[in-house]
Amino acid sequence: MINLIAEIGGNHDGNINLAKDMIDAAAQNGANYVKFQSWREKDLRHGPWDEDDAPFLHYKNKRDFYKTSELLDEQHHELIDHCKKQNIKFLTTCFNRGRVDFLSKLGLDSIKIAGCDATSESMIKDLSQVFDRVIVSTGMASNEEITTLAKQLHKLETDFVLMHCVSMYPTPINKVSLPRMDYIKKLAIENPDNNWEVSAPSQGEFGISDHSLGVNVAIAAATRGATWIEKHFTIDNNLPGPDNKMSITPSELKTMRDFSNDYEIMLNNESKEVAAEEMNLRKIIDGRFGDNS
């Protein structure tokens, strides 16, 4: 099964009703999960976002973006309840170890770990102990770091997804590498510490967190074996916020779902023989214009 994650992130711009509208659209167009981001502005350390107090898009400054788009604790519960009504699963990204306890009590089956934390071994271990599945992005990580990450994930007693990712927003098509996808897939399903054999008890899957425009890269990833596909999602590319313009829309999400469903049907058809329907047609049309043998 190909799982589609509609990454709403901060596209709701702090508007809980808009977040619900996005959840509705994602559910109606084939997403399995909607994903948010569980940062807290008060946990944001001093950094480049504080050095320039100039307006950022429609925000007072860059820090104000984090404050405005923060998903409050009570809003997590409200959106999870809404997801249940829409028959879609809630997913979120954990950005610091201090949030593990809160997130572990939300009843989620999976948790997302951003590429910036692909080397955060302690947090990954913490999350693996309280979630059935960890989904880890590899954006900004070197091959050596990704290999180390894969070795850790294979040792953990939890299912995991290792996600190809290019952290460029949007990602130019010439920065997407199919061989790199294959490399990450191999690390996901084969244990580099065990002669590259599939290991138990953990079960690895390959996925992609794609930031390119459109759906072509996501579709290509599916044909390379990705069983998890994450795309930023919005209901209107003209909404305010840094990610709405590069996000896919409901119609593009539906294209991905339709393709995924058709691809799985084709993939599961193991027949190598000519179809009986073809043979029946052959009986009718063979030699209809004369004996050409």
C-alpha cells in the first residue's frame, strides 16, 4: 500500500478552522495522513530568525511566523478529533525531546522526525520507545550520516520509514537523483550491519518527503518502491505563509491517489501470459483479410 501524507505544516497560519478545511480536502482526495508540526515558539533558540527584525511575508518578523503558526496543545486534540470524523490519521513532527511525553499521549500510531534531526540519536531512541512507527526524513544529511541513521533504525524495536528528501523549497528537478532514492531504499530495507539482509524485529520501508513542484517526483518515487509519499498540501496556493505557494492542491493530491491505486493493481498482477480476452479476440480477427502466414 502506498501511504500519502498531506503535509499541512504551518499552512493553516494559526487559523484552526482553515486547518480543518485542509484536513477535509486531504481526506476527500485520498490522503492517508495529514501532518502538522509540533514546535513551540518559546522553545525556539536565538538564531538567524532573530537577527533581522524586518517584516517576513505578512508576519512582523521571522520569529512571529513561528508564534503565529504554532499549533497549541489543545489544538492538537481538537484536530485529532476532527481527523477521526473524516477517517484520516493525524501525524506530526517532533522537534525537541521535551515534546516526546506530550506527543506520546495523543494516541498516534506514527511520529515524524525532520531531516534536521536525522542525527539526533537520543530523540530518535526516545520516540521509538513510545510510537509504533518512526518516519525519518534525510534532508540535509550526508550519506555517512544516513548510513549511521539506518543502522540505528534497524536496531530499534519499532517499524520505521526512511525518507528520501532534498531540503530545498521548492526543489529544482535537477537536484532530484533517482540513484540516491535507490541508495536510501536499500538502506531502509536491508541492514548494513547484517550483510545487507532484511532484519527483524524492525521492519524498514522506503519513502519520500518531496518538495518539488507538482507530483512527477512523487510518482517517480512510487515506481522506485516508495510506500510512503509526503507532499506539502494546501487548498489554495495564494494563501499567506512560506509554504502555500509550493504545496500541492486537492486536484494534484487526487492525481497522486489515482496513480497510486492503479500502480498497485499493476504491481500486484504477477501474470506474464497473454490475457484470455486477447486470445478470444484473436479468434475473431485472425485471418480476417486473408491468409498471411
